[in-house]
Amino acid sequence: MSFPWLTVLMVVPLVGAVLVAALPRSRPELAKWTALGVSLVSLGISLAVLAQFDLDSGGFQLSEQHEWIEPLGVHYALGVDGIGLTLILMTTILVPIVIVAGWNDADGARWSVKTFFALMLALEGLVIGVFAATDVFLFYVLFEAALVPAYFLIGGYGGARRSYAALKFLMFSLAGGLLMLASVIGMWVISSSQGDPSFLLADMKDLSVGTVEGRWLFLGFFIAFAVKAPMVPLHTWLPDAASAATPGTSVLLVSVLDKLGTFGMIRFCLGLFPEASEWASPVVITLAVISILYGALLAIGQDHMMRLIAFTSVSHFGFIVLGIFALTSQSASGSTFYMFNHGLSTAALFLIAGFLIQRRGSARISDFGGVQKIAPIMAGLFLIAGLASLSLPGLSTFVGEFLVLAGTFTRSTTAAVFATLGIVLAALYILLMYQRTMTGPLREDNRGVTDMVPREIVAIAPAVVLLIGLGLFPQPILDLVNPAVSETLEHVQVGDPEPKTPSFPIAEGSSK
Amino acid sequence: MTVEPFIGLSALLFAIGAIGVLVRRNAIVVFMCVELMLNACNLSFVTFARAHGNLDGQVAAFFVMVVAAAEVVVGLAIIVSIFRTRRSASVDDASLLKL
Amino acid sequence: MTSMSSIVLAASEHADVVPVAADGVFSWMWLLVAIPAVSAAILLIGDGAGDHGPLDRFGHLLGTAAAIASFVVGVVGFVALLGQDVAERAVTQDLWTWMQVGGFDVTMSVYYDQLSALFVLLITGVGSLIHVYSIGYMAHDPRKRRFFGFLNLFIAAMLVLVLAGDYLVLFLGWEGVGLASYLLIGFWQEKRSAAVAAKKAFIVNRVGDLGLALGIMLMFAQFGTTNIHEVGLNVTNASQSVATALGLLLLLGACGKSAQVPLQSWLLDAMEGPTPVSALIHAATMVTAGVYLVVRSAAIYDLSEVARTAVVIVGCVTLLFGAWIGCAKDDIKKALAGSTMSQIGYMMLAAGLGPAGYAFAIFHLITHGFFKANMFLGAGSVMHGMNDDVDMRHYGALRKLMPLTFITFAMGYLAIIGFPGFSGFFSKDRIIESAFATNFWAGLAALLGAGVTAFYMTRVMILTFFGERRWREDVHPHESPKIMTVPLIVLAALSVVGGALTFSDWIEDWLTPVTGSEHHELGVPAWVITLIIVAVVAVGASLAYVLFARRDVPDTAPQQVSVFTRAGRADLYGDAVNEAVFMRPGQYLTRSLVYVDGTGIDGAVTGTAELVGDGARGLRRLQTGFVRTYAAEIFGGALVLVLALLAVNLA
Amino acid sequence: MSAVSVQAIVGAAPSPIEAPDVDYATISPLLIILGAAVLGVLVEAFVPRAYRFVTQIAVAVVGVVAAFVATVVVGAGLDTVDGEVTGRGGPTAMGSLSVDGPAVVTWAMLLFFGLLGVLLFAERRLDGGLSAFTSQASTPPGSADERHATRLRIEHSEVFPLAMFALGGMMFFASANDLLGMFVALEVLSLPLYLMCGLARRRRLLSQEAAMKYFLLGAFSSAFFLYGIAMVYGYAGSFGLAEISTAVSSQIGGQNLLLAGMALILVGLLFKVAAVPFHAWTPDVYQGAPTPVTAFMAAGTKAAAFVAMLRIFFVAFGGARWDWAPAVWAIAIITMLFGAIASIAQTDVKRMLAYSSIAHAGFLLVGMAGLTSGDGVTSVSAVLFYLVAYGAAAIGAFAVVTLVRDAGGETTHLGRWAGLGKESPVLAVAFTIFLLSFAGIPLTGGFISKWSVFAAAWDGGAWPLVVVGVVASALALFFYIRVVVLLFFAPPQGDGPTVAVPSPLTWSVVAITVAVTIVLGVLPGPLLDLVQQAGAFVR
């Protein structure tokens, strides 16, 4: 057994969480620094994992496997493929950013500062575990367990209506999780009816599941993931949660936790129920397109900044799901890449909006105006984040979005055309928000708004750098993702559609 | 001689007992109705014992009596203590625990 | 084998263009983009240093230097290209793989050929001049550094656009210039009107981009590639309908960028930006990107009659539309903007004529770049002297006080109306000719447009420089500093001699490998057409003279005017239409959706919760606390149970 | 004294009475507990009052521990049998008891609960050095005598022998192999509980009322049970489960007797496990009874009754499965939904726990829909696991309830629990863990138990039950989570709840139950193995 990299990667934040929680309540600064340190260490470890990951040999790597609950065939099994690793990286990158950005968010909250950061680390650890789990049972357990810290982050540190939002979030997720539980049990029964039960993803993939029951079981998983994702009409928890929680929490919620849903769709819906996934894809694609347009239109209609951003995420998740169920290598890789970048761009948006709200004491867009004049740096970064959100070419979000659309186009032109309308709406909601908050004559009651302090700049800078850098050089991550995606699609047994026009014989010495 | 009449009688007794439990207020009477139900059971035990030609049922009857006696002890203890508290043996007065 | 050769024959003449790998000078073409990009980055990140760092003192110099440097590279490249023999004038260099997934493979490549070369010169050349001009024009703006940063950003993006070897890379530049234009239109952000105009420009452009993006997707779906050259080759195998669809989608994109009907509405508002921006982006370069796109995609349009016709119609409509607006505006910049629309209409029209017109489209594009930039800068110079007043009714008799501005502006004027011998004369003449040669009505529209152009430009000229002074009290007109006038002089010179490009059909021959060429024979000899044109122009000009030079000009715009004028002042109701058709319904839609989301979807959830709650309270009431009720429940339950089981048996 | 021996006497008239041969070693746990109970009675009689309480504790604890050891020994010694079902152990004591795998496991479980219960009974630090039980049950509440008795610090140490009797009855109930034995066991376990319910020191009116309600309804339902037995006897001519099952599978005619009998027996058992519509007593009794008793009762009675139910219906009525299964399904569904929904509107912690116990009865009934035997997750193994996890959590939860107090003793109104998270984080976390276990959140015992009953049911083809179960869990979740919100997020009322500092006794109970809940969630393997090794019932 080689060195258990993934276990370490998962355990370090958890241990860190315990450590931070154990620190004396009277020393909040110490807790903050410790948390930051731990998160940076796990970032380092994740990079080490990346370094060990072999791009050429696909499949799951750095795998670990131990018997856990022998009678049920449950294993403690971890392993990463390109998709999982990408999302793990996203998580480990985002958590330090969030910690630095939310440095003072917990001060003066009803709960202690240390708990705030402890919960963040706990969430990080559990989420990493989910991304790395290769045992369905383990996945389910961690998937549900991750809710607990998130729940307390919302309910313990949010603004008004936080406990309502927390409860709503938890209820939606748990209800979805229970449906998934039913499906998991179903899978187990099938597996035990075909020899010794085993929850290993590899074993469950090979089960022969009847068409009809396969579709029912698929539904159980899919709904759970659709709640997380969140897809219309199961999205209503997100705006409430995002508007009630602290910006940092919202980031962890939308950028990290919600990815579990879309990740689960690739890993489990496609992985366990290829037939059902293909069967369901028309409906899912329709829902995804609806999410895209619906989310965008509602975003345009919002006056609360956080709610607006939340709805933009509904729209973006529509793109991600669309890409996954279009079942082409372009769209699926695009979706995975999109997940990564959506994490960064949304994080930037939430955090900067958070700074703004914190300074002005109001989240209503109509309370702002002309901030650009006195806070140019904030305005600039906010604009970049916004442009990333409307996926401007040259920023990494564009790569993901275009891959999704192009891939979808080859599969379903109609869906692609309607989805593409989203880019116009995106421009609308972002630029409207920017115009109303940042530009125009400076309002008197906004004079108090100060520009970003170095700490905040340091927090946002990495995200911006990545957004631009990956916009021009996305290939490293795409190389990471492609093999995993193509394996998944082979498992689903769909190939990319061939170009419809026979290609013209290309003369010698041409560009390619 | 068939068993039906006896069974019918026992069923009747049982029903009377059950109805009594539902309609009477006095705890003592309610309790007596329960005893009546038990005795209805005894009757059918004995009847079936005859029908089957083995003694199990009759033995059972004895067990039931013993148990019933024990029940009386416990039951009366409880009822009496409540009576001493409330000066009333009506089961409807004791309805603080609800909702 | 035979089949393949037949395909080769089927392919239009672009097929025989074979890009050669870049070497020598050409392997440095990426510097064109890199220099301004880096400079832009430096200038913009300089923000971190606060607004009083060294960058704020020397930033504008850096920006200008970057533009000029990149111009030098452009010249070197152009000379080198002249040195190549014709077959090897399409040079391509793969820089890195942008994105590759499955069969989808996009390379960041430089594609430098005759067409790009001309554009590079235009962009960097005019760009540099305008940088220089801006040093003077923006001298007192506190955010000068950022302004030059944006200008550099624009130059870089525009060069990406014209050097792209792949439609997706072109799209990168395409949106890049859109962003730059957004930032520059809204440069004076504290003016709400500016901010709104900027947003409008970006969003209307996005609508166009919708077309371009879908076009690129269609290319991928059809040909499995988005490389411009390969698409050009493969499209010859595609069905008629595919070519048409591609053509129309690209046209939609072009309309957005080039402010062609129906996506014209943003250009006039865009005049909110600083005047150099209007000159560079909204006159000389960016707005012509649409024309570039069409010409670059010649291979596609060659195959679709329908698409070409659409282009022609858009061109004709816009050239009249713009001219009309130009006549009605009192704001000098808006008048010029209208004229820009109309001139680009000419280019579109030419491009729509196919191989017969591509070259002339580009030709007019270049000359227009010269004289329109010249006139905008001139207008800027005037405003500079008039305390940024833009209302021509407040001008008059400036020719004495601003001699240089007057002369240079006049050069531009003569060029645009097509005064014989000036650059505009040649380029416009060619277009109208070939228009007549292809389609009489198109030709007629173009001819009419020429007359109207003469009319409104003469009007501008007279109102601004002739007649008696109508200035406000506190205005003391004065000539602008050298730093501003020198660029004017250069551009004026170019406006005069720009026509030289066509001597001995140089530009046609130069572009032929890219665009192909064909010549429609006119029924009448060319000089007849030319005479007619000159006559029409003369009529337009003299009409304006009669209307505006003879009578004195009211200080405020008269309200009792013909419906034509009123319509023109209202931009022919373009905004009104947009508002009625898109904005209002959109707002209604969003508002109702917000309501639905709150009460409908979320309501369903909370409603269920409440329902359960009520159920719970109901059940709670069952627990009466009366032991006999409980007993009754037990008894009933027992009864039901017994009967149920018996029923199973009896049934 | 069982049916078989009776037959022997009558059968051959002249022959001498042969002594029934009983393998005392095998049933030693039972004997030890009953012995401890009797000893306890003697202690009451002879040990001076000063030492009585302590002595009783000693007797009880020693008895339980000894019985537990004996159980382990017996369990280790069970030999595997391969009949039509694989199992281990078998009938003993002339067939009146069946000491098989499930029985032994249940014994161990019950003894474990018993020990925890005794520890709670023994707690004396919470109420000014007095136990949770009234000084003299005979004195009217608030009377001078009562105050006098309290002043003299008189205490009811009878609860310990009573508890031992109840425990013995439960163990007997779980392993009785004929219906008559079961009836006796049922009464032996019930009668002491009736009394114990009435012994609360505080709020005696409620306590007495609870006792009376429990008693009357219990007697009422046991009458049904008995009448059912009578009918089944009439049908099969014997009380032995084995004989009955042969009759069920072979005999023709008299179906109605059988069916009615099964139904009535079911009534009696469903009453004990608190299934709808025979649940009505549960909230009132759980609330009124002294909390330690509630804890003991909640865990123990359910366990014993469920095992007995499984034994009767799988062993005796297994052949008629398709006659009773639908009824059980229906009741399971009603119970799950009722318990889940009704708990939402509760404002009293103890009542809330009562309703949750009703809901859990429903889930356990789902487990009954599984396979009777096999090497996977069978009904028996699933239900046994569930009972352990649920029992531990329930006892723990009630133990916490005993600690949250105000001037008037325990304060059980939910509103007063607001802000417990600040007052005593440890306690709040512990209670949360129990609630999460009830809700079936992963990494708690509740999750694995829910998981296994659902899996068993699905395996048995009852996937509709699983779906309803999932829905019910979702509903129940809403409630449990709301309580958690209350504990941590809601602003405390007034000065908030006060948490009494208990002796190590209660602490250890809380600690143990928390540990068990977590371990069963994280490492359920060993126990799952155990319950699966236990195999099926052997008749």
C-alpha cells in the first residue's frame, strides 16, 4: 500500500477543524491564522497529488481501499480521476481565498470565531472526501455529512432569516438525500442478489440492472443531485441561503457544495445508469435550458445583490447540467471545466459584493451608485468578476461555456440555440448590476464606501489571475479532464457525432 | 354437543366486557369489565380444551386466573392511590395528559 | 482520385491559397498583439499604485509608444509581405493550442495575409495617430493612464481579430474590442448617460455575437473545425442551406459590430465616449470589423446567393438610414456617426456583391478610415475650442480661428463626398459602379446615398466653419495644440492621397488571392456613371448651400419641421422600436417570473410544509386525554383488523 | 409447567410422574434476573432502610451483570442447526422456551438496557439527594404525610426489584416458545411497569394518571391478546408455536378461527410496540411516568414485544404469511406517517420522543416485511440491529431529559429548551446526536438501522413500503431538525434552561449511549455480523 495521499488530503482539514475548535475562545486571531495555515497545507497536498497524477494512464489513481462494513460490502475506498481531481483543486484553492476574504466575517456573531473557521475546514475535508470517494455508500455518507457544517455555517453566522434559510437548505438537501438513499438501497439489493454485495463503484458499474428499475433508481440519484445543483424548480433554497449567509459561506455553498450535485451526475448518474441517463437526457436537457433562461431572467429581476448572484448560478448550473447530459466529449469536458471556473468567478462575485455590502450596510442594488469614483480597485475587480460571469472570451469561463454549447449543438441544435440566448441575458444582468452600483454620479450616502484593503485584494487576486490565465491557457486542465470524460462516455456508449459535411482534402503544408 | 354455543357465549361475554370498558366511567367498573373479558377467554379455553380432548386449555384457564389476580392487586393499588388523591374514581377526571 | 480532383475544381479559387508556415520576420508577427497587450496590462494594473504613481505621469507616453512600436512591426511585416511572391503571401504561425477536446481543436495562430496586412496598417497607423492626438485631448483628465490602457487594450484586441487564423480566436478579438469599446464609451462613468450608452453598446453587440457564436458552432458541427482556412475549404462540400445559414449568422454578427440595421441603435449613443474613441473605434476600425468578417468569410458567401443578397439589402438600407440621420442631427458627432453608419453601409453593399465587390469594400474601408478619423478628430479639435459644446448651431465662422482644423476637416469633407481626385471619390465610385453592374436598384440606392452624403456633410461644413458666429458668451475658440493638429494634418494628407491605392488596380490585384475577383460588364462605359455620380453629388452639395449658407441658422433647432427631419432626429425610431418590442415585454416577463418564483414555486414548497403542519395539529387533537377514547380506538382498530383478515379469507 | 408436560401426565395414567427435564444452564440468565428480583423483595423486607437503597442497587447491578455474562456464555455455546432454516440453539425446558440466536441476542440487548435503566434509577444527585421516585406512593400528592415522608428521606427502593421482574418478563417474552408462556411473560413485564409509572416524585398527579391509563389500556389489550390465543388454541389444539405452525401449514378448515386469532394477537402486540391505532397510551404514559422509567420502558418493551411478534408470526404463523402481511404493511404505513406528522406539532420533549417512538415502531414493522431467513439482511437481523440502535438512543435522550430542569423539577416544554446549546454545549450536542440518530442521518446508528430495515423490506419485495418509509423519514426530519435549530439558534426564554449537575451515573449513561450511537453508525460491522450470525428463529 503506497502512501495514502487522498486520505491525508481529506483528513488534514478535518483534523485542522478539530484543532481550531479546540483553540481558546479568547484568541480569535490565532484561530484565523491556524485555519489559514491548515487550508494552505491542504492546498499544498492537493498540488502534490496533482504532481503524482499520471495524465496518460486514465482511470482512478492513488486509489485506496479497505473493508469498512464487511457484511454490507461497504468499503472505505478513495481514488481520483481527472474530474475529481479538478474539483478537489478548486476546493483547496477556494478555501484559503474564502478564509482570507472572510477574515472578519465571524467577528461579533452569536457564535465564536473559531467555530466559524473550524466549520469551514470541516466542510472542506468532507467535500474533498466526496470528490474522492469511489464507494457509493461512502459517497452517500460524506455527501450527507457535508450538509452539517454547511448548515451551521448558514444558521450560526448569517444575517436576518438565517435560521429559516439554514432549515430550508437542510430540508431540501436531506429530502433529496433520502430519495438517493432509496436508490442506494435498491442498488445494494440488486448487488446482493447478484452475489456478494459490494458498494464499490467499479463493482456496481458492472451490475446488470433491469431497464425499468434502472430508470427508477436513476431518478432517485438525479433528483438528489438536481436539488444540490440546483436546477429549476428545485432551486428556491439557494437564493434564500445565499442572501442569508455570510459571503464566504455563500461561496462555499454555491462554488463548492453545489458542485457535488453536478459532480454526482457525471460520476454516478452516467456511471451507474448509462442506459437511464441516455433515456432521460432529452428531459434533463430541456430542464437545463429552462434553468439557464429562467435563472438569468430572475437574476435580471433581483434588487438584492446576493440573490442576483445566486440566480446567476442557477443559470450557470443549467449550462453545466446541459453539458453533462448532451453526452459529447466537448460538452462534458466543458462542463467539468465550467464547474472549476464557475467556482472561481462566482467566488469573486460573492466576495466583492460582500465587501461592498459590508461597507454600505445594505445589499439592495438601488442603494448604490457611483462607487467606482471612490473605490476604483473594487470596481475594476468587480467588473472582471462580472465579465467572467457573463463568460467573456479570454476569461476561463468562456472556454467552458463555449465547449458546452458547441458540444450540445452537435447533439441538439435547438437546445444549443436557446441556451445561447443565455449569453445575452448574462450581459444584461451583470452590466445592469455594475452600472447601477458602480457608475453614475456618486450618491451622498455612498461616500462611506472605502476601497478594498490589501487583505481583500490578496484574497481576490488569485481568483482573477486564474480566470484570466486559464482563459488563454485552459489546456492543462482540459488535458486533466479529457481522459476521465471520454472513459465515462465510453461507458455510456455514446460517441461524438461526426462532422456532417465530408471534409475537403487539405493540401500539403497547410496550417494543420 | 357442539362448541359453537360456548364460543358464542364467550364471544358475547367478551363483547360485553369490551363495551363496558368503553362506556363505564368508574375505574373499578372498567377494571371489572376487563376481568370479564379475561373470563370470556377462560370459557373459550376450557371449551376448546374439551373439543380437542387435551388439558392445555384448562391449564391455561388456571394461569389466566392467577394472572388476573395479580392484575387486581396492581390495578387496585393504582386506582386506590388515585382515588385518595382525587376523591373520585372516574377515569374521565384523570385527563391532564393530553394533546 | 478523380472525385477528389473534381472537388478541388468545385472549390472556389480560395482553395489554391496554401498558407505557408511563418519564418523570418513573419515569426514575429505575434509582437503586433503582444506589445500593446503588455502595455495595456501595465497601465491598468498600475491602478494598484493609486492614482499618483509614476505611471500617471508617463503612462500615456508608454501607451503611445506601444501603439507606434506595433505600427512599426506592421510596416516591417507589410514590406516583407511585398517581398514574398504571390503564392506565399498567406503566412500562418501556430502559437499554442487554445483548447482541444475530442475532435474540437482550436489553435492560437497568427494568420497574416494580404487582407490582415492592410488592416494591421490601418489599425496601428490610425491608432498611433489617435494615441498622439489623445495626449493633447486628454491632457487634463485625472484618469488619463487608464484611458491609454483601454486604448492599448483595444488595439491588441482588434489585431487579434484581424490576425486570427480561427473563427473562435477571431471571436476572442471580436468580444475584446467590444469590451474595449464598452470601457471607452463609458470612460466618463460618472455621467449616467455615458454608462447607459456603454451598456447599450455591449448588449446590442452581444445580440450580434449570438449570431457569430452560433455560426461558429454550426461550423464545428458541420466541418469538425473552426479554422478559417479549413472552413473555407470544407464549405465547398456543404449543402446550399448550410452555406446560407452560416452566411446569415455571420451577417447578424457583422450587423452588431458594424451598427448595421437592425442593430444600429447603439452607435449614436456611443458618441458619449471621448472624441478620440469615436474616431478610432466608432469610425475608423472597430465598426468596420463586420465588413472584415464578411470579406474574410468570402468562401462562404460565394456559395450562397441568399446570404449575399441579405448583405446587399442590409448595406443599402443602412447607407440610406445613416445618411438620413446624418441630415437631421445638430450634434456634430452624431451627424458624423450617422455618416459612419451610412459609409459602412456602402462597404457592406460592396461586400455583398461578392468577388466583384470585396476589394472595393476594403478599399472604401481604408479610405473611410482615413477621412472619417480625420473628421472626428477635427470635430474633437473644434469641441476642444468650444468648451466641449457639440451643437453645431452654436458654431459658425470658425475657419478663421481654427485654420488648421478647418483645412484638414475640409480635406476630409471633400474626400467623403467624393470630390474628384480625393480618396473617397475613387473608392465610392468603384462601389457604385459595381453595384449598378450587379443590380440596378442597389446601384440606385448607392447613388442616392452619395447625393445625401454630399448634402449633410456640406451642412456640417457650413454650420461649423462658415456663416456668422453663434457662440455662447464665455466661449473663446482657439486652435488646438500641435500635438493634436499634427495627426490631423497626417490624416488629411492620407484622405487626399488614399485613392492612390487603386492606381493600376493595385488593391484589387493585391487582394485577389484572398477574395477572388470577377468583373461585371456595365451596359454603359464607366465614365458615364462617374459623371452621373459627380452630378448627383454637386446637386446635394448645392442644395445644402442654398438651405444653410443663404439663410441664417436659428440658434435652437426649430420644432416645426418635416416628418423626415423629426424622424431623423429620433434616429428613425430605432430605440422606440427596441423599447416596444424587447425592453418592455422583457421587463414585464422578468417581473412576472419573479412573482411566479416567489409565490408559485417557492409557495408550493412552503405550502406543503404548512399543510403538514395543519395535519399535525389535527392529529394532535385526537389525543383527548380520555382513557376511554383510547380504549375505543383500540377496540375499533381490533375490530377492523379482525374483519380485514377475515375478509381476506371470505373473499 | 407447560402444555407438553400436562399431556404427559394425562396420557399414561398409571405411570409415575416424570420430572420435567430442564437445562438450567441454558436458561440461567432468566433465572438470575428473576432471582435478583426475588432477592430484591427480601432486601426490602429485611435490610434496614438506611442501607436499603444501596443494597438494592448492588443486587440489581450484580444481577444484571451476572445475567449478561451468563447470556454471553450461553450464546457462545449455542450449536448451529440446519433445518429448513439455518439457526442456532433451539427449544429447551420441555419446549416452553426457545433459546435460539435471536433470543440470546435479545437477552443481551435487554440486559444492556436494564443496566442503563438501573443506573438512571439510582441517580440521586439531581433532586436534592433524593431519587426520581416518590417517597411513599401511598401518600396523596401534596399531603402532610408526603411532606413528612420526604423529610424523613424515605425512598421507594422497590423500583429495583420491580425493574428486575419487568426485565425478567421481557426476556421471557422474547424467548417464550408457546403462546401461554407468552401471555404470562407479557403480564410479568407489564404489571411492574404499570406500578413504576406511578412512582414519580414530582408531578405525581400526572404520574398516577399515566399509571392508570397504562394499566387499564394494557389490561384491555392483553385481554384481546388472550382471546386471540384462545382462538388460535381452538384452531390448532395447542399453544406450542411449532405445533401451531404445522397446523397452519397442514390443517384444512377453521381458517376463521386462525385469522381472528392472529388479528387479536396482533392487536395485543401492536399495543405493546405502540403502533397506530393502538398507540394512544404512548404519549401520555411517556410523559407522565418518571423519566428513568420511560427510558427503560421505551427501550425494553419495544424490543421484547418486537422479538416476540417476529417469533409468533414467523414461526407459528409463517405459513399464513400472505394472510397477515398486508395488514402489517398497512399498519406500518399508517404508523410511520402518523408518528412523523403528529410529532411535528408537539411542544413537550417527552411527548415528542413518544411520537418518535411511534414512528420508529412503523419503521420496525417495515422490517417485518423482509425475508424470514437467509444470509443477507433478514427481517430478524435488521429488526434486532434497529432495536439496539433505537433503544440506546432513546435511553440516552431520556437521560438528557432528566438533566434539563428548573425549580419544578424537569422542564420538558420545548420552548424552555431554547438555547441549550449555549447553556451546556456537551448536553446539547449529545441530544442532537440522538435526534440525528432518530432521523437516520449517516454516521449514526439510526442510519444503519433504517438502512437495514429498508434493505430487508426491499429484499422481501416490499419496495412500496421503502418509498413510504423514505417519505415519512423526510417528514420526521423536518421536526428533528427544528428541535436542533431550537437548541442552537433560538434565543433562550428568560434565563434559559438550567442543567443540573448529575452524578457519574447519569453521565456514564449519556456517554455510553452516545458512544453506542456513534459506533453503530461508524463501525456497525461487528453488530451486523452478530445479528446475522444469530440466524433465524428455531422452534
